[in-house]
Amino acid sequence: MAGNRYYSGAVSDHFDGTRFFNPGGETPLGLAAVIRWKLGKGNKPWPQTVDSPFPQAVPEERVSGDRVVVTMVGHATLLLQVGGLNILTDPVWSERTSPVSFAGPKRANPPGIRLDDLPPIDLVIVTHNHYDHLDLETLRRLQERFRPQFVTPLGNDVIIRSGVPSAAVSVMDWSMSQAIGDEAVLYCEPCHHWSARGMGDRRMALWASFVLETTAGKIYHIGDTGFHDGINYRAALEKHGGFRLAILPIGAYEPRWFMRPQHQNPEEAVNGMLLCDAAYAVGHHWGTLKLTDEAVDDPIRALHRALDAKGVARERFRPMRPGEVFEVP
């Protein structure tokens, strides 16, 4: 398409009038590189099902005071409970992450929380529009049941409203902030990624990370990112002054020559945790959907090697599995 179907706004340091971009960064490789990757021999198969050692969780109704509780649903979907708020990130309860229901990446384990067992959801954060992060069928179900506030970067509101016309959607650009309830503030911040729902809309909607500032501390959430020399982690520390918790992707990173600009690996995630001064971190974006070449348990082994090499206690960075509940110290 000649124009942008999702967003029309002023040119900025990350929007050229038609497409968004990573300032000083990289854009994803094209079709020839995809073919080269798929014809390569580095793919490690997964088992058809990947069992979690944790049963499906039934979360508390609300969490208050200085408590922060994270429950893993699967892939990039987590329930974050803090300051009386119930927040979902990139919710996907569908069997596949694809434009069609009969093909595409299929989840290897059931959601760690049944959708019917969710507590009242106040806020849904959608970090970008890839199908493993923005699932319209799940958003419709959440809207029917909870009518939450949706928050998403520029352009993704058009996609959400195309499937959920009644949704209340707040749209944010990098460096914007908004109040969430009476005592929390949500900040939209850069990450190094890209967007597309099909062949003709690449980088026409923005991608972002988010910082939630609460009375129980600050939480840094990234749905997807390349490491980008740690630039965005350093900026987050400079602006926000460190975090009680960082929620960081640790999967879908091989082969590095192809994935490096868009997906950090576990070693880079550990470096990011340290650069942004996070007391604790949880790892997501692994173990539910096979998107790239690494084996299902490679991220855990790589994460532990990286933590040990840096002298960081393993309990400070928790690679979460569906149904697992982590109450952040």
C-alpha cells in the first residue's frame, strides 16, 4: 500500500510519515532471508505437547498493599496483580496464533489460567500487532466478560476496533504516560522491534514497551525486543530509576543472524535486567509456541548459564511456565 492504513500523524524520530522505525536501529530482514532461514538445518524439533509442572492457577480476586503477583498464562500472556489492579499483557487464549484458525503456530500447552477463572480484568496491554501478541478472538472474549481498558501503541487501535468495535482503547506513543486508576501511572517506552499483520502493512503500527509505576514499585514490561546494544534499557534506567520487576522475553531467538534485530536471547535479557537495574525479572515468550529454531528447553539452560556467568542468583530471574505464580519479593 502507498499509505498507512492504521495511522496518519506527524513525522517524528521514529515515524517517517508512512512507516515506523527503530531510531539508529535495524529493520527486519526480507523474504530472501526467510527462505534462507527455513532451508537451513538448525531447527530443533519440539515435542507435540510440553507439559507444565504447575496446575492451572486460580488467581486471587485482588492484590493490594506492597504485594506484586505475576501468574504465567503462556508465551507473552501474563496476569499482573498489583495495587488493586488486574492487568493482562498480550492476551492469547486461542489454540493458534495465526490469521486463520486451522494453520499456523499451535500452542504446546493449555493456558495457565482458564479464561473463566480470571479475576476482574481492569487493563489489557497490547504491545504490538503480531499474532502471538494481538489475538482478536481473545480480546472479544475479554471485552464481553470484563469491558476492560485496552492500551496499545499508535495504530493498533484500528486493528483492535476492527474486531472489537465497542472496546475502550487508549493509544500511546513512545514517551507518553497516562493515569491508571487513582494511584498508578503507565508509561509507553521504546523497544527494538517491528510490526505486521500481513504482507502489505509492515511497520504501519507502532511497537512499544511499558512501565507501570505503582505504590508497590515500578514494573518494566517488554513484549518483544532486540537487544539493540542495550540502548533502551539504559534509557529506561535513566528515566525511571530502576525497577522492582522486569518482565522480559527470553525465547524465539535462533538463528541469531536472522533473529538478533527483533528477539533478544537469554544472555541479552540478563544484560538488560542488569542495565535497567531490576531487582527481579521474569522470563516469558518461550515454551508455548514454537516460532524459531531453538529447542523448547534451550532458553532455560541459556538463561542459567548467563546468570551464573554474571554472578546473579538464579532466583532473581525466573523463567515462568504456564500456571506458575510468582510473588515478587
